[in-house]
Amino acid sequence: MKRLLLLALVLLARASAALPPVTEDCRNGEFQFRVELDNRGVDGKPAHRFTAYLWIPPTARSVRGLIVTQQNVGEQPFVEHPAIRAACAKNDFAILWCCPAIDIRFEHERPAAVRVLEETLAKLGEVSGYSEIARAPWITFGHSTTTTFARNLAEARPDRTIAILSAKGGIMLPVTGSLPGVYSGGQFPEWRQPTHDWTTHGRSLPGLAKIREELRTRWRPVSLVEEYGGGHFDYTPRYLEFLALYLDKAIQARLNGDGTLRQIRDDEGCVVDIRPPLPKPPLTITPFANATGELRNAPWFFDRELAVAAVALMDNGHWDRANQIVAFANLDGTPATFSRSGIVDPVPCEFGDDGITITRIETTLLDELPANFTQAGRKLSHATTGVRTIERISGVFAVRDGKYQIELNRGWPDTPNFILVRHPGDALHRPSVQPGRFVPPTYAGRAQRISFDPIPDQPVGVKSIRLRAISNAGLEVRFFVRSGPAKIVGDELLLLPLPPRARLPLEVSVVGWQLGRGGADPVAAAPVVERGFALKRTTGH
């Protein structure tokens, strides 16, 4: 069995290597284009403005399709991740990210919501110079509540939908049609965990049983993957790398050279024999054409390479270690209180006097269930070795060189701020993750304002621009790129390669910010200042 697991891991490494190498530009997560529009109240609430961001691979001479997603929580790490961007670049796929969402579900007035989305794509096609975006096929992505959006949009436009990526949400397959999709729900969903029965919690995967029952009733090319010990919020690198490989396989299998979509036949692909309640080793892979009986309703994958990657992600079914619970702690080291919803809210933090450095966040492993749990006092064992790490889920929390700090970005203030603590487990205990809501400080003190020098329009080909901004309180002003082919390094704006057909002039927008500080001489946050300029053709060209 160890040999099988080793083989699966090796093949996963080879599968990942099939995608283009990650570049620094991808890590920045830039979006070259944006439009701001009105959702027209399609979600049943008062109408609100939303921003639609578009990224086009800098090497793409045409766009063959796009990822369509809206911000909830997990969408931000998904659209920014290098592996996702690399898979899109390989296939000339763009990424659309709406923040805030047009409609988080596409449920209240689905036809009207779809119209707003398609009008948004048409507008972005005009702004970007890639008019084919208005009619290109898409892959829908959703996290948690927005998995409803991913399903509903696919149902509404099956003629445009290549596949559905449904991450960390309910298992909601389209009612009609046979669209491919990959689903996950998390082994240990954290919502309402104080009320869970911890003698049985995590001992089954309800999504696995549901998918097998759905496929028993009517077969569809549906995949399922789960990480051992995974929760509702965590997006590990290997999970995102698997999703990137899935994207690549879906595009190769479904998208013809002329832009039309081909149907998946019921004699192609592979199945992995994952049986409820939990995966057990070995997870065998069988060509679907050879599958009989109950194996016909096992999770399906486009080909053996993807199936091997899924087996590796699921540790070949070695899910038999004892439960442990990692947690955030108060600054005195005692476990932080879990909210009624099931997460720590807010995470206790200590902040430095510069206003952005987080000097202390404490974590622990629980010896017993906390006082507000239904089974309070129930004893728990846990690993005594292994490093607990703190990671950003979404929002303004950042980890830089092992230090924690606040960095505003284009998702601010509409993207929720969540972080997590992770422990890898040991030979006897499962991996464990625990999310919490991160709340940046608000300082009461003397007012400040930012003076940010205008940026003149620039010819295409300029490599960098020095940004000049000061606070009248004498505090350092920092920057982020709202949109445009650029990234920030210190107080320099570095210009990145343009997609070949990018329409000029192209607007670049930079935001200057200063959050204030605490200490003996507190200063309140300054209103942000946004500066825009245009990239233009060189005179004479």
C-alpha cells in the first residue's frame, strides 16, 4: 500500500509538471481590466454596485473561454493562485471575478441575473479588446454559498458551460443535463461545531454518499475529492493544484478547436472506488468502460492521470488516525471562545504601533472540548510534535517572511477577512484546521490625510514608476493596484506584460492607504486616495 501511495504522489507531481511553470506575475494576481456596474436588484435586495475584474493571460492572442466566479470567501485565493493562473494561461482562458457579487446565488431572478452577467462580459470584451469574451464558454466556480451560483448558472446556460467547480459546499448537481463537475464539502465543516457529536463528527462524508446515490439514479461525469482532516474554509496548495489539473483536463476534454463543446461519453474516463462512509485504502482506479455494478456510480474522472492525482490528494484512503482539534487561543494561551456559529470571532491579536504589524496570535491544541460545546469536557488527545501554522484565507491578512501584517488589496472592503490555523497531525492523529475571523484594528486618534501625486499617462513599454505619496501625520503610505497590468514593490509600480490584443489606452488604477496607529500618539486611518493613469501607444505608432 505504501508503494501505491508513493506511486500516486509521484504521478501527481508529474501531472502538475504538465502545466506551465509558475511565474512571479501570477503570484501578484493582477487583473488588467475592470468595469463597475449595477446589479439591478436581481438578488431581491436593493440594487448595488459591483466591480467585475478580468484577467487575460499575457500570452493569449485570443480567449477560448473563462472562469466565472463571484466573491464569497474562497474565491479570492482561488483566482489569485499561481497554479490556477498557469492552467488558464496554458489554455488561453481568462478569469472573471465579481467583487462584491452580482448575486451570490443566482436564485431569486435567475434569468435576470444571467442577463446582468452576460452584459458584464460584453462590456469587458469591449474594454479589453477581446470581444470574444462576450460569447466564450465558461467554467463556473463557487465556494460554500456560491456553489449555488455555480450550479444555477450552469443550469441556466448549459450550452456555454464546460464544467462546474463546487468547493466546500453542499453537493448540488444540476437537475438536468450531464455537465461535468468536481465537488468537495470538507471532512470537518466548522459551522455550528459546538453542537456536533464529536463521537461521530468526521466519521462519514455525506457528500460522498449523496453523489453515489445521485449517480445510481442517473449517471453523470461527476468527480469528488476530499482532503483528510480538511474543513470548510481551507484551500491548501495541493487542493488548488488538483483543481488546476481538473481545469486543464475539462478544457481538453470538452472544448473543440472551433469553440463548440463536446459531450462526455459514458465509456470514457476512469472511476475511483471511494465508498461511504470514508475513503479506505487502497483507492483503486478502473477505466469506466470496464466498471460494472456499484462501481458504475463511483466518482468519475476525465482520465487516469486526474484519477491518480485525486487518489494522491486523498492520501490513498489512509484516513484512520485519531481526532484532534487545533484552535486559536487567547493571548494568555487559553483556548479562544468558539462563537455560536462555530468559529472564533474575532481571533485575539496583538498589534504593533505601526498599525499594520500583528505581533502576536496564539494557537493551541485542545485537551478537551470547550465549555460552550454540547459535549463540554470530553477529553481529546493530540500530537505533541509538528508546527502549527497560521494562513490567510481571504481579505487583508498577509504572511510575509514569517511575519503577519495587514495589506489592503483590491478585494477591500468587500471581501471578508478570514484566517486559519493548521496542524499537520502525526502518525496517530489526523491533520486539523480551524478558521477564525480576523478583525483589523480601528484607531481613534488625530486625523490624517494622504497627498498622492497624480501619475501622468505613460507610453506602453515603461517598466516602472516611482509612486510619491505622503501622510500629513508623517506615517508611511502604502499602495495596492486596483486594476491594470501592474504590481507594487515597495513604493514602485512595476508594469507587467500586456495581452497582445489589449485595447489602448488601458487604465491603471493605484490606491494609496494608511491605517493609522495605536500607542502613545494614536492616529486615525486616512481616507484612501486612488490615482489612475492610462497606458498609451508610443507617439508615431
